[in-house]
Amino acid sequence: MNWTMDQLRAFATTAEQGSFSAAGRSLGKAQSVISTQVAMLEDTIGVELFDRSSRSPVLTRAGKDLFAEAKAMLRQGSRFDACALAQYKGQADSLSIAIEQGMPFQAVSDTIAAMLKKYPFVTGNFIQKTSDEVKRMVGRGESQLGLVFGDTDRGDESFEWICLGQVNYCIVAAKDSELARLARVTEQDLSQYRQILYRGGGSYLLNSSCWQVNNVFCAIYWASLGIGWTVVPRMVMERIMKGEPDFLGNLCMLSMEQLELAVNNFYLIYNQGFVRRELLDFFCSDLRVRCSSLSTERKGYF
């Protein structure tokens, strides 16, 4: 079939904007051009994409099915353009990795070390940011790879997601707190005391008396001060406990039956313009193995 990317773009934009005129304004083209491109696409594939009997075009059943395919094709086209641009700029061998605070830092570092043994000429940078900042950097192409926890908006189409596994969490409070006196705590118990909500710890908001922080170590330190309780990655706490900083003496991990409260998926996200697919495949497979052994052998990566 002889359809073009411009025709697909006209079709998809019309479906998104709700009219040929709005699609024209969005694409910087005349309404007649958009309408003609959609009509030519329909003639080529032999299917009506819009019902034009009303004032505004409405997707037919076939149009709804093909809209998703058109979006996928346009994303692939954008990726091709981005890959070609990266090659032109000589950026194909540069890699930027952004990870959310609280991620398995040592496991990620070990994966990077293994990757550089296999691909010694790759250069780049490594950054720790908040979840929103990581997604923004990957979406804009400022970082090719990112690692984020799973309590995030999956609607952004500027990057792709790969689930790498789960991170176990623990609930932490000061030893001299009322919660620490309980053999086991429940959600009801937690709801009665101030919560320190670390965003990477999942959206487990149980108390309106809450302080939100975007740094896992801040959440842990505030818990040690008795400000409130918090949910943090168990691997981070285990690593900190090995170092035994001064404030840790006033911390304890609470016991709770609802262990599912303290589990979260984490994901590798990557920009669609990332051209070194072999680096992506290596990074993803190596880190998945390390994180899998991390949860089964309890190595205490942080």
C-alpha cells in the first residue's frame, strides 16, 4: 500500500484534535490539505476512518483500531529521525543514565562496570534525581536511560518502559516512638501517627498529617528524629545499618503483616531516540539478573 507518513500524521492528529481544522492548526497546514490527506489514506487502504455525517468527524470502528497502529508507526518514525540525528551529531557512543534516589545504586554501578568491560569506548554521565526529574530527562533525550519506581504515570509516550523486578520495602520509625512499642503494626496503627512520605516509597498515604520529601536519606533521618514513620527501600536500610551512622541508633524497622504494602516494581525507561540498542539490551539483562539475585540473596545493594 502506498500511504505516507504525512497521511498517517494527518489522520492521527485529526483523531486527537477532533476536527480537520484543529488538526491543520496543530500541524501548520490548511484544513483542505489535512482533509485531502485523510481522504487519500482512506482510498489507499479501502477503509473509511471517519464518519463525516455529523458536524465533526468521528472515528469509525475501523478508524479506532487503526488509530493505535498509526500512533505506533509515527512513534517509530520519530525514533528513526532521532536515531539519524544522533548519528549525525556523533552522539551514538555517549550514554547518560539517570536513576531515582533509593534505587539499587550498587547493582546499577556493577552493571555499568560490566558494560564498560564489553564496550570500553562508551562515555557518558550518571545522575541521581527525583522520579519526575528522571522521567523529564529521559523524555527530553537529556538522558537515554532511566530507572524509576512503579508508582508513576505510564501515559507519557516519549519513552518506553521495561519492568526489571521488585524492590522490597520496610517501615521505619524512631525507637522511642509509640509505634516502636508495638509487636506488629497495622494500617490503623500507622494512620494515627505522622507520616513522612518518600515519593520513591510508593503512594502509601495513610495519614493526612504528612510531610512529603523527595530524598530517601532525608526520610530516614527525619524518622530518626521522631518526626514520623516512613516507608523506604529495605536494601537502603540494610546498607545504612552496615555503616551504622550515629543517628541509626534511634531507628527501628517495624513489623507488619501486610507485606504487600512494602513492595514496589521498578522500571528501566529509555528514550525512543536511543540508538545503541545493544547497550540497552546488555544493561537491561545484566541489571535484571543482579536485582533478581539481590532480592533472593539479600545482598544489601543500595
